[in-house]
Amino acid sequence: MPFLLGLLGGLFDFIVKKIAFGGWRFALFMTFWLSLYLVLLTASRDWLNQLLADQDVFRHEWWVME
């Protein structure tokens, strides 16, 4: 009986550690990729905005947003 309780305790400890550290690593991984995605999205949007503003593509009065 003590052997069985020790085995179950060790199994429970393994599962809890695996979930806790695995979840922490996954959260860190997803935070990194999400922040990289947001940086690239913002940079490309600003670049495209600047490119279109420099070329005067939208000169018509309907496109002007003032």
C-alpha cells in the first residue's frame, strides 16, 4: 500500500510539474510571437501609409479625410 501511494504521489507530482512548466513555456512562446506580429504589422502599416502619402495617390476630394 505505501508503494502504491508513493507511485501515485510521484505520478501526480510529474503531471503537475509538466502542466505548470509547459503552460509557462507556452505562454512565453505565444507572447513573443504575438508581440513580433504586432511590431511587424504596425511597421508595415506605417510604411504603406507613408508610401501612399508620398505618392499623392488619393488626391481626389472624396479620399481626403479632414
